[in-house]
Amino acid sequence: MRENTKKIYAIFWQHSRPYFSLTFVLAFSVIIANLGSVIEPLFYKQFFDTLFSANPHDPGVITALTSIIFSIFILQLITWFFRRISSFIDNHFQPRVMSDISNTCFLYLQKHSYRFFTNQFVGSLVRKVNRLVDAFEGVEERIVTEILPITVRIGAIIVVLFTRNETLAFLLLGWMAIYLVVNYFFTLYKLKYDVQAAAVNSEVTGQLADTITNNVNIKVFTGFNREFRQFRDLTDKQFRIWRFSLNLNEVMSMMQALMMISIQFVIFYFAVRFWQKGLLTIGDFALIQIYLLQIFDKLWNFGRIVRRMYKYIADAEEMVNILHTPHEVHDKPMAGTLAIHNGGIEFRDVDFTYTQTRTILKNFNLRIAPGQRVGLVGPSGAGKSTVATLALRFFDVSAGGIYVDGQNTADVTQESLRRAISYVPQDPILFHRTLMENIRYGKFDASDEEVMEAARLAHCDEFIAHLSQKYHTYVGERGIKLSGGERQRVAIARAILKNAPILVLDEATSSLDSHAESIIQDALENLMRGKTTLVIAHRLSTIMKMDRIIVMNEGRIVEEGQHEELIQKPEGLYKKLWDIQVGKFKSYTGVI
């Protein structure tokens, strides 16, 4: 935990450092304002001493008291001025750094690999980012408004008390040392429960997000009671940790109150005896009481501040761990830009292991000539989609290499590689934005006319025409307002608009019925013309006209050729897959 705490503060400092001049002025203003609060009681001491010892009918006394009051007024104006300066500076500094931290999280998260996001809950990731940002807000606010003022005030008070009475100063200093040590170790003890609470909170958030995403499944499979029991068990666990943590806070508050009552008694017990010896004045009693109240006020909150600080650290820990998790797929330091000449793709002796126990591809070799249209078929789990994701470099290969126009994709930037590839996945996910914005994602600077033409070629205009807001219709989170087929048409339109030299279609027509598929075939023909194309399909009618068909099974290529050639092989896997799909239903164990 201590190492993580250093990492968290390092991130906070890294984002604060560009605004060092602001932080300096901010700290200076806070220090001056709080020194004013320590100096002010000295004038009240002088005021009460003068008031107690002087003759009220003496004109000089009135002048002296008025002068003291005027000095207090000037000091309060100075204090007010620096407090306002610190507030205005902090109003700029704090949200500026919070925005920078959010940007850092966005940049680092988005560069994590495909595998990373398949192992994370979306809701939990969002919560972790927000916690880190909120943690900076909390830590910065505690430092500026509480820790720095406490340090300044207590330090100045001790100095002043040493000038008045060393014994009282030592008593107060010793008591504060004991008080702070007790608070510190109690906070360390409580910290582990704060970490547990943060982890359970993330678990609750993730469970809630997961059930909301799968609301239809819960309804269809009548899983409401089961899901509620699981969620209730989590919230009960969260409740027990929260309750225990709050009870610990209450125990510490009891101890603090008892220690404060005790030191006030001890200080005034000795102060009375020093007054009896003429070592203290009435004004000193007023000074001591004001200082004690200031110290109690600050130290009473100090225990809570430290506990809150550690809670903020606990809240920030999960996101900071993500920020310190190396990206699985990253560009080499001197990675070049992919230069597309013809768009040929070659897999050379590629091995890919998804986990230590699951090998997907072994010594896989495939060459796709520039402009060639290749279909990839095979039973589920054969490794077809893996070939597509490796071509896009969503994963790094375990061995071997993938080459585009002779350039190893591991040696070029991911952005330049993906800029050269149009990709239509099996289950397209859309932004919660308008149809116009979603299609334009294929080419950010495309005109409205270009977007509409791409939509027409993908036959999106047929369903868009029936929408009340037409192209300005919002599609909902993940595109939920559209049917699966409509989402796929939008994805195809996006690929048409991008017009990249390499095209990868991963079950791009799987959500289309036969009629819709036949309608969109001409759009796909136009899309594939002149492009190096890799089409992954279960529906063999989609790839009948491919220049070449690759048949995969268990991560290996077992057949290749054109459709007419492959269906002539009576014992071939393609033939058996074709017979099943056209309705001959010849028995073949293990195909599906």
C-alpha cells in the first residue's frame, strides 16, 4: 500500500507541476491568511490587558484601545484579502488539474488492449476513473483548506506560547505529539477496511452495470430473483464494512474528545498557578483559550482529515494500478508509419496463445495477394475471428509475424495500420450519437452528402427514411435503438465511407435476414472492389464468389480453393459444412 501511495501522490504532483507558479501563490496566500488568524489573538490579549488594568476615564486608554481595534480591523482586512486570493486561484487550479487527470486516464485507458477490456466491467472502469479524479479533489482540498492551515497555525501558536511560558508550550507540544501519533496509527489500522470498502464498492458498481446491460436476459430467463439475491448479498457485505468503518470513526472521536478535555484542564490548572506568581496576565488567559479553541478545532478535524486522505488514496488505488499496468499491445519506440502500396497481407509462421492453456493458432501461414478477396470459413472455435483481430493487431502474436506490403505490423504504429483497414465486426457497437455522427466516424471530415451516399450504398437510407429525426436520430447506448441488422448496415456504411485499401468483414451480414443480405450484396461488392479483402463467415452463401476460400479447423488451414472446387471434395470439411447449410444434413460429428 505504501508503494501505491507514492504512485498516487506522484501522479497528483505530475499533473500539478505545470501550474507550479499557481501552487506557489496559492500556498503563500493560505500561509499569510492563517498567520493573520494567529497574530489576531495577540491584539486581543493586549486589548484585555489594557482594559483590565487601565482607568476607564483616562483619555489615553480610549486612544490605546481604539488603536488596538483599528489594528485588528486592518489585520482582518489583510487576512480577508489573502483568503479571497487563495480561493480564486484554487477555483482555477483544482478543476484544471482534475480535467488533466481525466484526460490522462482517457488516453491511457483507450490504449489498453482488446483483451484488457474483455476482462473489465465498463461501469467499474468509469467508476475507477471518477474515483481517481475525485481523490485529487479531496486530497488537494484537504491540503489547501485544512492540512496547510493546521501546520501554519499550530507552528505559529507554539512559537507564541514559548515566548509567553515555556512550560505551557511544552505541555501543549507533548500532548499534540501523543495526539497525532495515536491518530496516525489508528488511521493505519483503519486503512485496510477503507481499501476493502473501495473494492466492494467497485464490485457493486460492476454488478449493477452488468445487470443493467443484461436487463433483457434477466427478463427472458426470469433471473430477477437470482440477480437480486446476488446484488443484495453484495450490498449487505458493503453495509457491514461501512458500519464497521463508521464505528471505528466513532471510537476515535470518543478518544479525541477525552484527550481534549484532559489537556484543557491541565493547561488551565498550571496557568492559574503561573498567574498567581505574576507570570501570566488576564490577557494571557484569553490568548491561551483562543489558541486552545483553534488547536482543538483544527486537531479535532485532523484525525478525520488523515482518515479521509487515506480513504481518497484507497479510492484512487485501483485506477492508479491500471495507469501503471503496461499496455499489452504498444508501439515500438521508433515505430514507423505503414506505407500502403498494394495492400497484400501475409501471415508467416504465426503462433497465438490466448491463455497459457488455450492455443488458437499454431504455425499459421496465409498469404492474401493485393486486391484478392479471401473468404475464411470453418466451425466455431476454428480461429477465424482471431485471424481478423491479429490482422488489426488487437493482440500481438506469440511467434512469427504479420506483414502488410512486406512491412511487419509490429514495426509500425497501430494507428497507421488501422487507418489502412476498414473493419466490420459481427456485433457492431455504435456511439450514443446521431446516425450522421456514427457513419461519419469512418471519415471525420466527410461532408453530409458523402455520409448520405455511403448510407445509400449500405441501404441504411431505407430505414433512416422512416425515423422522425432522420440522420439526426440518436441511436442509444451501444446502438440499442436499432435492430442488429440496422446496426450492421451502419457499420458497413462507415466502412464504405472510410474506403481503406484493406477490408476485413467478420460475420458482417450475420444479423441480416436472407432478403436483407441479398439487398446489401451489391453494396458489399462495391465496397470490396479493388481492395484486399478478408471475409469471415459462417453463412457460406456470403463467400461463394470469393477469389479464394480458406477452410480452418482447430487453428489450422485444412482446405483452400474456390467454391466450385471445394464442394467437389466429398470428404472435405467445406463440403460437409455446405451440405448442412443447404439442407442435406449429412451426419458429421463435431462440425457445429
